[in-house]
Amino acid sequence: MRIELSEEQKLLQETVRRFAEEVVRPRAKEIDASGEFPRGFFDQAGELGLAGVAVPEEYGGAGMDAISYCLVIEEISRICATSGVILSVNNSLVCDPILAFGTEEQKKEILAPLASGQKLGCFGLTEPGAGSDAAALRTTAERDGDDYVINGNKVFITNGTHADVALVFASTDMEKKHKGITAFLVDADTPGYSHGTHEEKLGVNASGTTELAFEGMRVPASRRLGEEGEGFRIAMATLDGGRIGIAAQAVGIAQGAYEQAISYAKQREQFGKPLAKIQAIQFYLADMATELDAARLLTWKAAWAKMYQKRYTLEAAQAKLFSAQMARQVTDKALQIHGGYGYTREYDVERFFRDARITDIYEGTSEIQKMVVADWVINKQ
Amino acid sequence: MSPMSPMSDTNASSSIDFSLTEDQELLRETVRRFAEERLAPGEAERDREHRFPAELVSELGELGLLGMMVPEEYGGAGVDALTYLLAVEELSRMSPSIGVTVSVTNSVCCWPIARFGSEELKRRVLPSLAAEGEIGGFALTEPGAGSDAGSLTTRAVRDGDHWVLDGEKAWITNAGRARWYVAVARTDPKAGKRGLSAFVVPADAPGVSVGTPEEKVGLRSSLTAPLVFEGCRVPAANLLGEEGQGLKIALATLDHSRLGIAAQAVGIHQRALELAVQYAKDRVQFGVPIARHQAVQFFLAEIATSLAASRSLTYYAASIAETSADAGRLASEAKVLASEAANRAVWQSQQIHGGNGFSEEYEIGRLYRDVRVTTIYEGTSEMQRLVIARGVLG
């Protein structure tokens, strides 16, 4: 057991932190208010190698490991959770499955521009009637010669307003239920592909969340990811990795809120002394630090398991479950420490507080994570 | 800003490694087998009878569990903190009482002697604990000095080549069976916190007596009793460290020892999970095993997830115990997280057991009593939070 970042990882962490402070921070509040998707941020992140952190260099990525990826998402989310999830989706939910399940040609032609940040990806699984029950999706893909014709609707698609490539899940055989689901890599300029305007959300408000519509959209068979019927397995395996990204995002959000709480507690005076001298505040900060450290360890452990274990479903679910709940508690306490000021838009804590909420919901709600963990301890250990 | 230079060999350059070494895995296996074969069978009976298993102490010694971190030259096993904690965790999984007996011997008796003792003192005392299978104790707490340890009133007065101790210590684990105690007493009444000193007191020193053992809510097969010093004469050579260093030694010892309690809590938590899973699979209600009910599944998921968090933080704190400036804070974080999570987990496990969980026939009932103290002794949760807050506020 040795938990110490390597020199390269420390350098990466410092570089990303500086990037986040200099490039992300100035616009964080503004894009949260306006909902404007920060495409410029994604382009710059891509130049730094952050669009495909764990993708090998030969496919356009930075060739780093899963721990490094966690560091990137944490550091960006520490300043702006919207920017964190934009990167997390591109890395975990689009680049990762192409790397794991794609053909050599798909890796060269589709993965490389995504991993280098020239193109932006989105993940099209969720539908109006298929949220946690993803297998209930109704989008269809019918084989027609060398093409598939896809019809259907997707909702809550992060990056959807600006994505150049969508990983789309559709049924090639409705009777087979989840075993009839197939994955496709679709260019956004394909005829029949359209997207809506961004959803106004409680938090991560500028992440380009929207709906996608496919009407008679023809996709060449060469754009199928994996085999027919392999889509559900690809989606589940992909979400295992995605959960590590969201856990890291939750840790970053909490870290940002925690640091502001510490500095506020030191300068704000009440009853003739700084808040930091008041025991109730000290206890809040102690709990925040403890839960943050535990969540970061669980997240790194899941990333480590992803690198060295065949299965890391349990570790990823535990990391996300614990980190999401931690982030809600930590941001809530950070806001409480700020008192009335924390409830205003003048301070960042209210944004962290709103942004934390989604980590409990997307890429598998906390209830789904509990089902995964319970299944593991009851049936698999 | 220039692009990140890609790493060539990513795995080799990563220093994050959550795995245990082969030696650590082997020790964990050995202790687990010992705990299941030798500790588990009589635990319920010993608990009922409030009986300390003196007959098992020599076996603990033979396994090398009583001086684990003591360097080999003093008869110890010379293992690192994490290896030691794995042993405490595995013992506590089957017997939290033996867990604390071993934790106290290693953490608050052997450790301060090995860390602060003179060469002569180490050679005289440590082998009897580490190699000869004796247990030790730590006499800090007094009836009027609990969390506020610095206010203790036991006196130590120099008399020629001896110190003479007078006072009463409370809640002393292993009292009555320990061969040595590390005791803290006031050597300079005017110097406040700097007026305390630590001594190694042999159990058979003149003037040492053990009071009536406490009737405890849990950990009933561990020994806990008052320790009384009346004109107790201790050789001057038994002073630990320097005169006036008593509080510093005590606090450093507690920084270290709270990880032992975190490991004890992790062991109990692990057991609570196992018992809950087993019971949920066996117990049928509404025509199905209760493991099929989502409310029960969610309890199990929460128990398993908080266990993973507690274990990770405890092991991490152990891995940096000797090297990091944050070690004290991390140990406090591990203790507060692990002890409070274990209390909640045992409660949840007991809830899954329903009425049977309220019966002494089921192990979870005993664990419910045993786990309670983990948020109290060796620094209450509240004291841990003060340590953590001090650490993060600078």
C-alpha cells in the first residue's frame, strides 16, 4: 500500500490547477448564469491533452493513467463543475468505449480527433422513458444494406448542444430487450440528426445538456461499435469508468467548497473572534476534511482497480456513492459556514452547493449504485 | 501554456498502489485463522462471564502479536504500522476484546517505550512484552482527567535513585494482568502541561495495586480497572524520555494508538457486514429471503460502502504514519470515521436481524455493545475533531 502521486502526476496536477485558475475560473460564474457552453475551454483543454487523458498517444490522447484522469477531473471541478463534466463525458463515456471496443480503423479515425480535443463527444443512452432502466430504450436501428437506419429520441445528453460525435445506443432487435441493444458512433452532421437547445438546470448549467432526435438517420455499418447486441454490455462497462469520473468531479466540487469555507472561517469575525475559533465551525471543517479524504481515496482506489483488476464495478459504484453523498454534505456545510453570504450569488459556495446535487443522480443514481453494491455483497463475494 | 508531455510508461510511474504485500497478506491469513479457530469459539461465553482469557495470552505471544512493531533486536517482529493494524483488525473481527488487549499492548505500551525509552530501558522491558508473551498497559486517564489529560494529578516525587508515585488512574485496559505500565504523573506542580513525566512502572513495584474491575457495557472479556499508586517506588532509570516530556509522549502515543482503535472498528464493521449478509440470505419473510427486499439490500450496500471508506482511510493513515507531517491528523480522521461508521453499521446489521438481533444468542447483539466504546476511548470523536480542525486550520 503506497498512496503518493508520482512526479509526473504532481506536475500534471499543478499544470491543470494553473489552467483551471487562469482559464476556467474567470468564466465559471458567468457561464453558470448564462448557460453558455464553454466550447473555447474544451478546445484549450484539448490542447493540454485533457480531452483524452488515458488514451494512448497513438490515438491522439495524452497516454496517462486512470489516476491522472481523476486528478484532471478533480482539479477542473474544483473551480467549475460544468467544465469538469464536459471533460468527464468526453474522456470516460466516449473515448474510453471506443478504445475498449472499437476497431483499429475507428480508433484512428473517430477516437483520435476526440482524444485530441479537435472534436467533442457525447453519450446517447438515456431516453424519456429509459433512465435508470436503460434497457427499456425505444430508439431503433434497422439494417438496410450497408447502413443502419436509426429513429428515436434521447434526453439529458451532456455536451449534446455542441457535440461533433455521439455514441448512440439503439435496439436492433426489440424482442431481445437488453440483448438487442447495439452501439453506434454517429457524426452530428449526419442527415436526420438534430439536437435541442440546452436544458436550464439547477447546477452544472452550461454543460450543453439537451435532447437528441434521430429521424431516418442513416449510419454506415462501419460506424457500429462492437457487435450487434453488444450495446448494453458496452454501456454498462462504460458507466463503470464514467462513475470514477463523476466521483472525481464530486471530490473536486467538495474540495473547492471546502477551501472557501476554510478561508471564510479564518477571516469572518463574530462574537469578537474568527469563526475558525468557534467549536461548532471547527467540527464542521473536521468532518468535511475527513469525508473528503475518504472519498478521494475511494476514487483513487477505483481508478487503481480499473488499471489492475479485471472487474472494478464494485469499487466504482462505492466511490461514486460515497463521493456524491460526501459532496452534498460538504457543500451544504460550506454554505452554512458562510451564513447569509453563502446564500447569495456573490460567493461561489452556492454554485458548488447546486453543482454537487447532480453527482447523486447522473451516470447511475445513488440508488442504482446501492443496487450494484448490494448485488455484489449478496451474490458475488 | 505548453501541452503536457505524455508519459511513456504510465504504470511504472504511478506510485499509487492499494495492494498489500505478500507478507501482509500472509500475516492477515494467519491471524484470521487463529481468530476463527481460537478466539471465536469461546467469545460469547467469556463475554457472559466477564472473563479475560489469560490462557490465550501466551498464544498471542507465540504468534508474535504482542510486540509487533518492536524492532527485532528487542525481541519484536519489527513490522510496519499497516501490518500491525491488519492483525488488530482480524483479531477484532472475531473478538473485539482481544483486539483491544493487543492494541493497548502494542500501541500504548511497547510503542512509547521503543520510541522514547533509553537503550537500557528498551533492553530491560521490551523483550518481556514482545518475546515472552506478556501484555502491557497505559496509565494516563484519571477520575478527573479524561479528555483533559493535562490536568492529571498523580504525583511523582524524586527520592534519591527513585521516583515515588502517588495517585489514582482510571479505566486502565489490561490492568491486573499487565506486566508493565507506561504511567504519566506530575513531576512539577508549577509547570502545568510541561510538568508531566512518563514512567515505565513494573506491575510488581511496591505500592501498585489494582482496583475492582469495571462492569462495562461491552468488551467484557477485556480487563479494565483502576490502578492505584501509593508510595510506589520506581527506579529513576524507568523515566521515559526526559523529565517534563510526559504530555508530549502521551499525545504522540495517542496519535499512534488511535489507528489501533480505527483498525478495531474496521474489524467489527467487517464482521457486522458478514453477519448481516448471512442473516439476510437465510431469513425468509413474505415468502422470500429478506436479502431480496430492497430496504435490506440498501442497508447492506451502505454497510459495505462505509466499510470500504473506513478501511481505505485507516490503511492510508497507517502507510504515512512514520513519514508524513499530516500523520496525526490522518490518524484522527481514520479513527473518527471508522468508529462512527462501525457504530452505524452494527446498528444497521442489528436492524436486519430484527428481534433476533436483540437476543444475546446472536453475535450482533454483543457487537452492538462492543462497538460503542470505539468513539470514546483513546480520544473521543470530539477530541479527534479538535485535532483535525487544528490540522486543517493551521
